[in-house]
Amino acid sequence: MKTMLSKTIYLVLFLFCLQTINSQKQGIVDKQDGPSKMTKSKDWESLLDKELSQWEIWTGVPHKSVKNLPASYEIPENGIPVKPIGLDNSLEVFKVVENENGALVLHVSGLVYAGLTSKKEYENYHLTMLFKWGEKKYAPRLEKKRDNGLLYHCYGEHGAFWNVWKRCLESQIQEGDFGDLYTLAGTKAKVPVNEFNRWDSSSENVISGGKRLYDTESVHGEWTRIDLYVIEDSAIHVTNGTVTFALTDAMTHDNKKLDKGQLQIQSEGAEAFVKDIQIRPIKKFPKKIKKAAGF
């Protein structure tokens, strides 16, 4: 009897350890049925209007399958485009529409890799928005996960990365990967990670980049709330109210402190919808967010 009990306890402990290791490796999956609530504040400023007056649009290199390109765009004899289209939205990659309730919604076609870029630079802020996937997918990502991204601390020329996006930090928006960090075109940051390169605020292993610990995006077809908190060169990524990633000591490609910049929303081969894009100034991280980030 004691031997059987010992074996049972051993098996339970073994399975618990296995589950813990798997969570550290794969991340903790906790899909949500819908978005978390928006933080209440009198300081919110909307960044979305019908004319996208606060943004400019840079369109990258179109895939060879894309039709109806601008008349001025030159295609090489082999039929494979190599140059970005540039500051042009004639393909309506980004377009503001009204939903059934009359609310403004940003439609991201995904047809061509492109960036919706804020005209202003921002520093020390809390940004929030609602994001939802569409159904359409385009080459070269027809067989890949739906992908997008919220880029921040963007600076320099358009097209620094892949002829599309500026130098920046990216809070990844990809199916199953909301909140990962990508450092584009030479930018850097400090991120404590576990042995599987997943964000772990208690770790002493620090790298520049890494994947989120939690997967808390909403199920397909539902809105997901994305929050981004930024104080100088530190940032916290939040998905549906859960802190999924945090970084410090952001730096430019030439090793200068990176503590402000423009915002960009990507188009990257997948149809998507974004609404309620709001931003407000903050002087410090909220206590709960700061504690969850391990700051």
C-alpha cells in the first residue's frame, strides 16, 4: 500500500513538474472570450478620425501577385517588384469605416506590408486600442499565422526595416503571440528571460528581445484589448488586462537612449480591424502594472 501511494505521489509530482516546464517553454495559454475593460481617465485623446488626419501611410514592396499598383510605380522586366511604393495609400491598405453602431473602425487590408505612422512623437504615455482579426490573408503569408504589430519609439526614415517600417520597438500582434518583443533595425532593450527566452521578471538572464509569458488574447472573431505603457526607455505590454512582457533600457541602433518616438500600426499579410485607439500622458507606471512587471 505504501509503495503504491509513493508511486502515485511521485507520478503527480512528475506531471506537475512536466506541466511547469512546458508552461515555461510554451507560455501560459489563457484565451479570453472578449476584451478587458478600458482604464477610466479624463485624459484620453482619440487618435482615430475618418481622414486619418493624425497619421501618414508608408506602403512597402508589393508582392508580385498584387494588382492595380499606382501608375507611377515601376515594375522590373522579371515582374518582381523590388522598391517600396512609399508615402501612398492608393491601395487603401488602411481605411477608416463605420460599424453598425456608427463607431469608427480602422480596416487594415493586409494586402501589402505597410505602416500607419503617427505624425507626432510620443513619450511617457499609456496607449490602448481594441484589435480583431479579419478573415483574409495574402502572399507571402497565406500559409502562416495572421500577423500584425504595434510599433513604438519609432524614429528615422521610413523603410529602415524590410523597406517598410522605421527603426523601433515592436509589441508583436500575431495569432498566439500577442506581446512578444521585436527590436527592428538595430534597436535594443534589456529583457529578463527564462531558459526558453520567455519574459521572466525574476530571472537574472538578460537579453535584447524575447517572447511573452502569457497568451491572453481573445478567441478568433472577438476583440482583444491591447495596452502599452511607456515611461522613458522602459515599457510594459498588456493583453486583455494581463501584463505579458516588460523591458527596460531601450536604445537606438547607435546606442543612444530610446525614450520617445512615433507610433506605427502594421499591415503584414492579414486583414485586421482596430478601434478605440486612445492615448493619455502618464508620469509613472500604475502600481498594479508596475508590480506585475517586476519593476
